[in-house]
Amino acid sequence: MFPRIALVALMTLPLAACDSEAMTDLRRNIGLGAEAEPQPETPAGPRPPAVSPLVQPIETGAEARPVATVEPVTYRTEAFVARGNEPFWNVQVAGNTATYRTPDNQSGRAIEVRRLNFAGGVEYIGVLGGQPFVLNLRPGECQDSMADERFPMAARLTVQGQTRMGCAAPGTAAPAS
């Protein structure tokens, strides 16, 4: 009986030698190998941000402070007025409130927005009627073809699933209540 077990062990040993990991396991199991190296508890490398950039801008942190990656003209401006044609729209932004006006609603609708500074400008993000409301402003000359006026910024408004282009300029901050 013993010779059969020894023969089976000798036959499987060359097969195990083909796999270095199997040999290491075999040595460790019979007490010939060193203790296994401890594996790191946390993966090395970059980690995802702890908070959504829609809640807290990544580039500016909890408090607004200048960083090399933000665009300085829009970063320093606290309020904006943006508008577009065909169909007409107007958005005034100050603080965390955007007022969206259309020909059907000239008094406007107030929308709570979050400001996101980024390398190319600034973006205000909110929700209108259960859909994203996004106003993106970038510095650069913009011309309103209907009024033949020039503005220092280009605007892109995404509302009700549609994107509309327009122009923008610094606005006046809302008076403190």
C-alpha cells in the first residue's frame, strides 16, 4: 500500500513543478516555505473623489479659492446674464439662483443651481421640471446676430433636453436679503 501512495505522490510532483505558484503553496503547506508576504489593505494609486463634483467643485474645494486650473475671468465674476435667440431665452445667475425667462414666462422661474468652476469657464447646474438645467459660460467674443451686440462670453444652455447657444456678460449680484 505504501509503495502505491509514494508512486502517486511521485507522479504528481513533476506536474506541480510546472506551476511555480503550486510549488510555493506545496512548500508552504509542508512547512518548508517562508510566511506569505502580507497584501496591502488598500490599493495603491489615485482614488476617486469623495464627493460628486456637482456637490463640491473638484477644482476649488469646499471654499472658493484661486487654483491654476480655473479660468480667471469667469472665476472672479459672481453674477452673469446670458441670452439667446430662436427661441428667445434669458438667464440671470447670482449666487445659487438662476432665473430662467422665455417668451411664455417673462417674469421668470427661479432655479437652485450649483456653481462649477473649470479650466475653460464656469457652469451652473440645477434641475428644472425633473430634467438637468445647465448653463455653461466660456470667455470669448460672442455676437448676438439679431441685436448686433458683442458680448465677452459665449453661453450654452441645456434645458428640457435641448441645447441652445447664446452670449453672456457679467451681471449684477442680487442684493443680500
